[in-house]
Amino acid sequence: MGNCHTVGPNEALVVSGGCCGSDQKTYVVGGWAWAWWLISDIQRITLEIMTLQPKCEDVETAEGVAITVTGVAQVKVMTDSELLGYACEQFLGKSVQEIKSVILQTLEGHLRAILGTLTVEQIYQDRDKFASLVREVAAPDVGRMGIEILSFTIKDVYDKVEYLSSLGKTQTAAVQRDADIGVAEAERDAGIREAECKREMMDVKFQLEMQKASFNQEVNTKKAESQLAYELQAAKEQQKIRLEEIEIEVVQRKKQITIEEKEIDRTEKELIATVKRPAEAEAYKMQQIAEGQKIKKVLTAQAEAEKIRCIGEAEANSIEVVGKAEAEKMRLKADIGVHQHNLIYEKSGLNKKW
């Protein structure tokens, strides 16, 4: 027969022995286990966090300065089956105080060894790095005991020869010096930044003025080109209209010539019919034909001359309009150039203007 044994989450239950001389061990954390009467052994080991305060007094550093270091460590027994077995082999049957004493001596030994390899400045100025180093070096040793280092911090560092006090004064003076330098540099940087801001503001203002001038130039150029295009188109339209008028006049002159020729033909026929004497009629006919041919040539020459004159006038008018438009465009470009030149001189602080 036997009993059922229970254990809380802060303890580990170790059941040793069993039937037929078995040497098997059972580890239970936060549960229960069966133990036979007389042949099974029941023991418990704490899993609670244990706080240690390692202290190394008058340990010489790498520079031979004797200092005292105190720290605080939090450790506990690990619950992994294999590691828990290691802890049971080392500490089963011992009190919490005895367990803490073994672990404390191990930590202090590593702490003392590491202190001998560092300078006072390294220990004092970077305590976190020093504590991490101690924890890394000591962790394998205490791990083989089934113990885990949860945390390790340096509580205090001091000496009996006021070395740290002198070091603090030196650092304070250096900090004050650095602070004074920092203030001077900050004031210098602020002045430089203020000057840069003013320069950037002036650059932005100048860029805006240049953009405005460029926009005005573009608008004026577009306006001038539009006006010039309008005038050129108007001149072309006027020339086209005038050419059409000339064509109409030529057609009208041709029609008039045709009418006059028909009238000559009619008169000629009438003379032939009405003249009594054929010779006189023939002579009169020849005279009228000659007169008609003469009039026809005169009228045709007049029409061609008028056509040439009208075309010349239209081309002269077109050339005059185009010349005026080109002159106006050149004048606008000249005015825009003068305006840009004045803007640049205003930016550079000169008073010379065109």
C-alpha cells in the first residue's frame, strides 16, 4: 500500500525507490505522485526565487586599485527534468540557506576574478556591461548545478582611497567643459542656421521674382505672338479678298470687252447691210474692224495693268503689316530683357538700371 502525495507549483516532489528494488526517480512539479510505504522515499526541493547579495571587498582591479563591489542576484532551480535532476543531486536535503550559500560563493568567485581583469573606469562607468559579463561567465557553472540566474545587477562600487571620488570630480569637470563647449557650439550653429534661413528666404524670394518675370515674359510673348498671328492672318485675309476683287474686276473687264466685240460685230453687219456701195462698205468695214481691234488691245492692256497694280498694292500692304508685327515683337522682347536685367541688379544690391 502507499499514499498519494501532492506538491504546489513552487516546489518539486522527488519520489525515489519502488518495487523490486527499482532505483527510478520521479520528479513532479505542481502535481501529484504515488509513493509506496516503506520502500519509497519522498523529498521536496524549493523552486522559489532566491535573492543573493554577493560582495567582494578590497579586490584589486587591473590597475591595482582596491575596490569593493556589491551586487544583487536572483536565482532559482530550473524545472527541466534533466536540470532538475542536477539540482536534486547537489541540493536535495539541504535548506534554502545552504543552497544560497553555495551559489553565493560561486558568484562571488567569478565576480572577484572578473574584477581583476577590468579597470575602475570600466567597472564604474558601464555597470550594466560589467554585470552582464559576470552573469555570462557564472551561468555555465551554476547551470551545471541546475540553477538559473534570472538577473544580476551591480548595487554599489566604492573604495577606501577616494579614487572613485577623484574620478567623479574629473568627470564632472569634463562634463561641465563639454556642456560649455556644447552651448557655444549650439549658439554658433543657431547663428549659422539663422543666416542660412535668411539666405534661403532671399533665394526663395528671388526665385519667385524670377518665376514671376518668366511668367510675365511668357504671357507677353504669347500675347505678342497671338497679336502677330492675328495681324498676319488678317493681312492674308485682306490679300485674299483683294485678289478675289481683282479677279472679279478682270472678269468684268473681259465681259465688257466681249460685249464691245459683239457690238462691233453687230455694227459691222449693220454697215454691210445698209451701205449702198460695196467698196465703201468694205472700206468702212475695214476701218471699223481696225478700230475694234485697237479698242480691244487698249482695253486688254488696261485690264492687265490694273490687275498688276492691284496685286502689287496687296503685296505691299501685306509686307507692311508683317513688318509692323515683327517690329512690335522685337520691341516687346527688348522690354522684357530690360525688366529681367533690372530684377537681377535689384537682387545683387546694385543700383544700375536700364
